[in-house]
Amino acid sequence: MRVKRTQGRFLVDVDFTGASSGVTALYGPSGAGKSSVIGMIAGLARPDSGRIAIGDRALFDSGRGIDLPPEKRRVGCVFQDGRLFPHLSVRSNLTYGMKLISPAERKIPLDQVIDLLGIGHLLDRNPKHLSGGEKQRAAIGRALLISPSALLMDEPLASLDPARKDELIPYIACVGREFSIPVLYVSHSLQEIRRLTDRIVFLRDGRVEQVAEC
Amino acid sequence: MEWLRLSPVEWDAMRLSLRVAVWAVLLSLPLGIAVAWVLSRLDFPGRRLLDGCIHLPLVLPPVVTGYFLLLAFGRNGFIGSFLYAHFDFTLAFRWTGAVLASAVMAFPLMVRAIRLSLDNVDRGVEAAARTLGAGPVRVFFTVTMPLAVPGVITGAVLAFARSLGEFGATIMFVSNIPGQTQTLPLALYTLTQVPGGESGAMRLCIIAVIIAMVALVSSELLSRRHATALDG
């Protein structure tokens, strides 16, 4: 992807290529433009110019006048605050996106996701009664079930205490491997990132400082 | 208990008032939701003007609103004459006109309540629904509306109560014709103007209190049921 976007006086000018499967981390201090990048890939924020593509499928290309709306991008998102639907049960949350794609396109089976994330006992509960970690597991499941072409995670652990973080990291690590989906993982904690991947994009003041395999 | 028995005129007034209020709410609710959504989610030039126009009936003397309605929808009014010429349809001095008057007067209250709850719906959750493959319309019906239900209930009940109490705009626009446009407040007022009307006026007062209480309690029950549904 290569994009430019001006937000007030703040300019985001980013150019990087993520791994085609497994986890790529986007690291930077707060205010580096990490969330803007996620928003632009998801289609929730519009770049001024540039190109965003997953594989050879363009999501946004100012040169060719392509700008897919978020619902057409098939990019799964996990947000810091979970953003589960408060009026639906965990089960209905999980299947919300899945039901919107044709059965032929559902490459990731519901049972496997429920097993993998260990949320079988939560299905009939309301999101309000879940712990922070359980909420994020449900949110990951919900995003996976649209059989996304990429998975974006915007600081999914930021609102959790250390014990919960430790509990969740293995789930995130195996998601990308299990379903061979490229995962873009945003965090301002190197410690967290090191446990997930060695492919890191360093972001500072809206620019890519360095892309490292460490 | 003989004095509690309603006269035919009082029965008519009560039935008419209920009919007018129910129709006023039902017909204005879709528009109320749409306007509340526009005010809550869109930013466009003229938004404040629209907001102001919708709130006008709340601050204008009702009689003035009624007079405007008469000017616009009367048989010689610019909308009224068109309706009459092309559809042989008129609102002036009909119960349908009372519905319009009540709906216009109650509209700001309805919009305010719905807008407030729309403002409280988490935009992030709506954005999440978009990334899951739902278009804007689907997001509205499957996420926004279900989460705004409490405001819609409150708005509908407020509008219903306001419609039952409508006096000034109604008497100005559709007059005070027994059995046609004489709603409960108009009948009550009329009864107090004739000798011996006091007991009738008292009966109508009691009915007004009962209807208002029933509306309030049922909205409370509805909201609570919605809250427990959210709790799962």
C-alpha cells in the first residue's frame, strides 16, 4: 500500500508492503498515524491519494478512481474497544457478517472458529456480560467469519490487563497461521509485537521509518 | 355513580382524540426518524435552518401554527387548493386536519427524543458493521434502529401525549365541530362555557388523566422490556 492523507495539519504518508500471510506489525508511538492507516485500509477514512491493494485486488486507487466502500472490501477489523453489537448475543455477533456472504464464499467454518477461540460456552450470552478478553475473542471470531482477505487489528489488547493480554496473544498468533490470512497488527508495545511476529513496520509522525525483519 | 356516565358528545370527543393522536403519531413517526437521523448524522449547509424550522411549533403560539396551517392547507391555501383540485381531498374542518395539526405540533418533541438516542448510538459499532459487509441501509436497520429503540418509544409517547392535549392549532385550523373535529380538549373547553357543563368537564378531565397515565406506564414497560432484551 502507498497512501497520503492530510488530517488537519497532520500528514500521513505511508508506503509499505505487508506479508501475504502471517502477522505484520505496525508499530509506533501514539499519534504516529497507526489508526489512520487501519482506517484507510478498512475504508472508514479516505486517503487523498495513493493505492491500497491486497494481493492484486485494489481497494483504493486514486489513479484509477477506485474507492471500494468498507462493506465491499472484505477486510476483517478488530478494534481496541471490541465494538460488539450490544443488542445481539455473541452467536448473532459472530454470524452477522458471515450471513452477508454467500455460503460458497464462507471458507472459514463457524465451528472451527468457535473451537479455536474457545468461545463455545459464551454463545448465548450478551456481550455486556463478557470479560475484556472474551469480548476480543468474540470480535476476532466475528471478523474471521467473513472469510476476510486480510485481518486488521487495531490495538486489540490495549484495554486489557497484563494477564488477559497473555491469555489472548496465543489466539492471535494462531489465527493468521491457521487460516493463512495476512494480519496487520497495530500496537505501541514492542514487547507485545515481539511475541507475535518478527516483521515490523515502524511508523513515526505519519511516515514509515523502517521496515524490519528482526 | 350516575354522573360518571359519558354523554354521546363526550364519547365522540374521547374517541376522536384517541384516533387523532394515534394517526398523528403513526404518520409522523417514519418522517420523525428520518429527520432525526439527518440531523444527527449529516452535516450540510442549512442544517441549522432545518433544525430551527422543526422546532418552530414548539416556541410559536399554537394559534399561529394553526393559522399557518390554515393558510397553507385551507381550501384556498397554496397546498390545500392543489390537493382539492387534483385529488378532491381537503383537510380543513375535517378530523384529518386535526391529525395534521397534532402531528405538526408534536413533531419537535418526537424528533428531539429520537435524535438524542441516535446521538448516543456508538458510531464505532456502526463502522464495525460496515467492515463486516453491511451497507449503510442495512446498518441503519440492523444496528442503528435497534439501539435507538428507547428514544423512538419516548418520542412516540411524548408525541401521543402532546397530540391529546392539542388545542390552539387544532381549533384554528379545523374549528370545533362536534363529532368532526371536537377533540377532548375542545369538548372540555366547550363544556365549561355552557351552564351545567361542569360535571361533563370533570369526566373529560378524568379521562385525560387516565389516558395519559396509561400511555406513560406502557412506555415505561416497553422501555424496560427493551432493556432486559439488551441484557440477554
